[in-house]
Amino acid sequence: MSFLSTTNVSLPTLFAESNPNAALVSFLIYTAAVFVIAALSNRLLKSKSFLSEYFLGSRGLGVWAFALTFAATSSSGGSFTGFPSKIYSHGWILALWIGSYMVVPICTMGLIGKRLNQVARRSGSITVPDVVRDRFHSPVLGLMAVSLIVFFMSFNLVAQFKAGSLILQTLLDGVSIFESTADGLAQAVSGIPFLSDGVSPEYLLCLLVFGIAVIIYTTYGGFHAVVWTDVMQGIVMVIGVIIMLPLAISQAGGLENTTKLMAKMTPPRFSAGDKGGITLTLDKPAAENMRVEVGTWITDKPIADSKVPLLFRVTAAAEIPAGETSVDEVKVIQLTTLDDIERILGRRESENFLDGVTVSNIDLVQYAYGEEASQQGAYIVGPGPSPSSNTGFLPLSLAISFFFMWAISGTGQPANMVRLMAFRDTKTLQRSICTVAIYYTLIYFPLVVIFCCARVLLPGMEGESDRIMPAMAVYLTEHIGMGWLAGLLVAAPFAAVMSTVDSFLLLISSAWVRDVYQRNINPEASEKTIKLLSYLATFVVGTVAMVVAINPPQFLQDIIVYVGSGLAASFLAPIIYGLYWRRVNAAGAMGAMLGGFGLHLAMYVTGYFENGSFFKPYQMFDFDPIIVGLFGSFFCGFIVTKLTAPPPQELVQKFFYTEKAGS
Amino acid sequence: MSTAPSNDTESMQLDPVFLNSKREAWIILGLWVVALLWAVPYCYINGFQSGLDPESVETTMGIPSWVFWGIAFPWVVADLFTIWFCLFYMKEDDLGVAHEGEDLAEEIAEMHAAEDEATTGGNES
């Protein structure tokens, strides 16, 4: 305290100023904790059946471990970047978009949990392809399952690595030691074309730090390390949200006020991707090259017949060369809501404004839905404003699709199924479903509220809405003079993506070791070989994914959407039939798997011919391809089963019957 | 796997875990349908409007009323149902012991049996 009194700096100010470093500190503490957990988990590996322990935690997960690993794995980085960004951009309609989460825990865990766990125990299955193979006694079906999982999940793993690095990059933005290390790295790799061409050194550094940390702790600790880090990550996430909620509501002047202000909002105008924007003219020529950064505010007097001042925010960096006075086609968004404009102009001192410029040649487009007089109040009613779709953000058919997407398609995700094979007993399942239900209630609905408040507190973030979570964390905590708290809050999205990556990594490596090597190449491999291969596979799969993520394939985000629904379309029906229908046979399960995969793919291929892009799938009756895929999969499975011979009776007996008591 | 099933069926009964989980799955699916039928039509009828007057927004506890009654309230109801269902309705079943390695052992045995058969078959011919 003597330090504080002599330099006359108050504690809160000190913390507020050290804000970027708070992110670094919290990241380091976090990573250290993760490694401790991995080391402890590794000790468990010595005592039990190695494969079952390494990939399934010896089927012994208790309530907290099971509930939180399930919740944390399901909420990927998207929950804390993509979802807040959507709430911010489209308003209250996101409550309906996420609405099915009210039944997601009971559906995704309860529909198949108990029975899947029992069937896996009965056959000794460790992975999802294992279950399919054992249940139908069909190596071909097992191979089909493992191919689909490896193919689909590999894309997903690369995407999650990328997401994790981007989030870390956002967190560490502005930390001096981080930027100087990135510069050093840039120099070190300048001679290596693969690492330097078009790759930002900050991204590369984050990818290396994030990737290596995840690969090491997952490889070393196996399933238990993943589970216990998930528990810690899950707790960080919920604490982050619980702290943010009251801060957001009180700083936005109450929820009532927020909704009233949102009712008056109209969407911004924006510059189209290829051409258009605004022309900036300086009062005097630039002395040296002048860079106009993303996020810079620009204001000018109202145009004739209007009282509303012009207010723009730059969405892509531009440069005015030395000696020049103007630059054309600067990409911006223009705010159109008077309250928002006045709020930003009112805090001109603390915002980044570009002074001494005038604006001309305004060539901006308006939202396809949300600005017409008949669409007033777009942010508080359905279908929500949309820049590109003239039916709005969430038309009725999509709202129904999302009910399928989250609750039903979530049940069909192999990463979730693996967890359902790992809980200890029914009691654990029962209590865990309740825990996850409460957990999701504490996270998802509050997120909608928080980021509706963000519309009021931080207008004009549409151009970089993926950064709304860290931006909001910093804004809220600085206002109460506790900048250090931002470190904890921004750890939440990082935790979310980390807990997803580690699970996917283990899922893919288990597919290689167990399903490809042990069950198809060398069933009699020794425990020692399998152990070595497990470590090796996890390490290699992680490293390859990390290397690919340096220059990730184009359309990565679109690929993820395709992958998520494709997996569910391929796996849900075979698993449900296998667990609950005695008559189903291997041919039926194959029909369901291929039918779902094929029909879902067909929607995308048709989209390629109809809409000109593979990633604009054909929407039969306006529904998402997942619905066609799921229904098709169940239908094909049913028909093929009915047309082929019943399964061997001993197989049915093994999985559907028990000895009569006393006999 | 080579036991004659007809002799066994009399000493076997349908697995109660299978029956219980099947019944529970149907109820959960029903809950999903109810949630869908409550949330989506309610929000569509009350929350999808055009030409809204910003001054006359209906709110409940600061939330637009259609969100409150279409999402927030059923969410709480769904949570209560989930808790009741899991803690008081779901049967506490014995999931059995894990037969670790059994599937593999079985396949190895089958593999060797096939090999033996091939050798014996080859010798006989």
C-alpha cells in the first residue's frame, strides 16, 4: 500500500490500466492449472485398463465431472463469440433461436444416455464406431462409422484450432510482451514461405501457444485430463456470465430501458463487399502515410434536410498516402439511430475519432430486412433484421429447424455420445441432466440479455461483432474500476473453445488407434504397443490439425455447419434403432447411415446447381438440410430393415434380454 | 454366440433397462414436441410483427412480453419438469459391469476359428 500512497494512484485505476496484462495473467494461470490437471490424470493411467481409461475414463465419471464435461464440450467457442455476435446483430429474436435449449439437456442426455451406456458396457465398446460394430456384429458398419467420423471431425478440429487462436489473439491484443514476441516470430519465420505468406504473426503465435498447450495436456493426460479441464472451463464460463449479467443490466440503465431503446433502433447502413463506401478528405495533406484503423469513428455535419449528424465507423483499415488529401471507398458502417449517435458523440473524448476530415460520396446499402417503416422495432420482434435476407434473420421455417438442430441433432453428435458412455451409474445420469439444465439456463438466456444490453452500451460494433464479448468485458469492468476482472471474463470464451478442441482431438485419435488399428489391422497388439500408439496418435493428429490451421482451407465456417449437421444425419438413426428396435439389422443400420449422409449431401449438391454454391444448400420446404437428412435417415433404415432378413437371434438376446431372476 | 436361441428364450426376459429407457425416451421426445409447440407458435403469433410503434412495446420484467411468455417462462417450466422427471420419475437401473475387451476377444477367437477351419478344410480336401 505504501507504493500506492506515494505515487498517488488508486487501486482501481492501477488495475484498470493493467487491463491488457490481466488477460495475459489470467491466460497463464489458466494454462498452468490445465497442466497440473493433466499431470494428475496421467497418474490414473497406470492402474487400469489403458484404452478404457485413456479414451473413456474407465466409465467412472461422477455427477460434476460428467455434467460439466458434457456441457462444456457442447458449448464450443461459438457460444461465446458467434452467439453473442448474433445477439448483438439481430436483437431479441435470438431468444427464439436458442429457445430449444430449454430441453436440450434432457434430450441430448436423456434420449439415449442410459441405454447407450448399458449397451457399451455389455459389449466392452470404447468408441462410437465400436458400439455400432459390436451392436450389429458388422466390421463393415464399424469401418463406415469410423471413416465418417474421421472425415467429418478432422475439418471440425482444424476449425476449432483456428477459433481458439483467434480468440486468444483478441484477448492478448495490446499486450506489449505479446506484440514484441509476435514481431520476433515474424522475423524468425520470414524465410519460410508456408509460415509467412499471408499469415499474421500474431495469429501464428497464438496458434502455436494454444495448439501446443492443448496437444500436450490432451496427449499426456487422456480422457480424465480432458474431463477435469472441462470442469474447470465450465465453471469459468458460468462465473463469467453471472458476473457480467448484473453489470450489463445496471450500466445499460435497466432491462426495461434497454428494450425501450432497442425498439427505436434501426439497422446501420454498410458498404457492400466489392465496391462502395465513403470518400474521406483531410483538411490538409497527410505529412506521412496515414493509416485509418478498423473501429475508428468519423463524423460530419448532417446532410441537407436532416438534423441527424453523420456518424460512421471504419470496418476495414484504409491508408492515405503521404502528400495526398483523400481516399476513396473506405469501408464503413453508418449509424442510423439518433440515440446511439448522440451517445457516441457524447463520449467523444474516450472514443477513437478521426478529426479534421470531411465525408463525401456516401455509397452505402441498407439492410435487406429491418429498415423499412413497416419493419420498425426490428430488434425486439421477429424475424429480426438481416443485412442479406429479405425475409429477415429467423423466418418461421428456420425457427423450427433450430429446434431440431440443437436438441435432436445434438443427440446425434458422436462427441456427445462418447461422454454418455463414460458416466458411472444411472444416479449420476439423473443428477447430471438436472445440473446441465440449470447450467444452460444460467448461461444461454443471460447471454441474450447481456448482449441486448451491449447494443445500447456499445453501438456500432456490427463491423467487428465477433469481438463483442471481449469488448463488452473490458467496457463493463472498466466502468466499475475493476479492469482486472476482464481477465476472468475473457477467459470464458477461451475456456469454451479449449474444452471442445481437446474432446475432438481425443475422438479422432481413438478412432485411429481403437477402430482402425486395434480392430482392423492388429487385434492382438500388446498393451504396450496400444499405449504407445495412443500417445502417438493423439500427438500426431493434434500436430497435423495445428499445421493445417496455419493456412486453413477457405469456407471453413461453412464446412463446420455442414459437418455438424452431416454427423447427426449419419449417426442418430443407426444409434437410435440399434438401442431401441429389436428388428433392426446391419443392413438397416447401413441404410440409415448412408441414407442420412447421402440425402443431407444431396441438399448441398442441389444447392450448388440451384444457388451456385455448395454452401448455400437447397432448402426443401424452406427447412434446413438437417431435417431432410434426419427424416431420410430414419426412413431408409426402416425400409431396408423391413426388406431384409431379421438379425441373428443371439445378437438380439445379447443386447435386449437378461436372465430371468431365479432361473 | 453359438448357443441355440430356442432353448434360451424361456429362461430369458426382456431387459428392464431397455424397457425403462425406451419409455423414458418417448416421454422426453414428447416434452420436446410440447416445447416446440409452445415456443415457436407463441413467438410467431405474438412476436413477429410489422409496423411496431416503438412507444407501445409490451414488456414483462423488462423483457419483450413475447420473449417472456414464449421462451423465458416455458424455459423455467421445462427446467422444473426436467428436475422432477430425472429425480423422481426415471428408474434407477443397474447398467451392469463393463465387459472390457470382450468384443475384441470375441473377434480374435472368431478370427482364429476361421483360420483353423481354413487349415482343417484345406487338409481334408
